[in-house]
Amino acid sequence: MSTKLLQILFISFISISIQGCIVGTVVSAPFKVVGAVVNTVTPDVVGDSISGTGEIIDAVIPF
């Protein structure tokens, strides 16, 4: 059981470290989630603009 857990943790660590821009992704995640929620209630333009803000933040933060 512990060997399988170590394998899962190792694979998770490798995938996160290869991803690179984890800080930008974490900072932009709330904007993307709120944009998706707003899309269900309001017109798509409003939710897409909020999600777009999250994508811009993700692109601007270099680390």
C-alpha cells in the first residue's frame, strides 16, 4: 500500500513540476471558476470576460 502511495505522489510531483507555471494557474483559477459559474446565469459575454481575465493573469505571471 505505501509503495503505491509513493508512486502516486512521485507522479503527481513530476506532473506539477513539468507544468511550470503553477503560481499563475493558482492565481487565475478563481477567475476561471467564477467565469464558468457566471456563464450559466448571465449572457456569455460577461462570463467569458471574467474567464479571459483569468487567462490573461495566467499568461502574465511568468512563474
